[in-house]
Amino acid sequence: MSDKEFADFARIAPQRSIITTDLGQVGMPHPVDGMRRCILALLENGLAQKQVDFMVRINPAQLVGLSVSE
């Protein structure tokens, strides 16, 4: 899947989506580096910072019961 295709998919309902990583296995990039690359790809392909915040910060925090200011 290209970065553009991924961004198009993520754009559908960011307020109801979560993006995470399964990186970190031997031979794979560090999870933090992978998440940074993912976030940059989303922003470079037209998603707004607020949409990205929903998927990588706000929604995951709410899922585990943390309060997060939007």
C-alpha cells in the first residue's frame, strides 16, 4: 500500500480510528521511528494535524481510560 493509499484510508473516519505499530521485532525499525514516519506520511498526504491527533493520541488514550484535551 502506498503512503497516499494509506492516507486515503485513514481519512475515512479518523475520529473513530486508531493507528499503532507492530514494529520492534529484530531487523525491523524501532517503533518510535516507524510511528514518526507514519505520522509524517499522513501529514504529507493531506491529513490535518487534528485528524492525526485523533488516531495516534486522543482515541488511544480514551480507549485505555485516560482523559486527553483536544
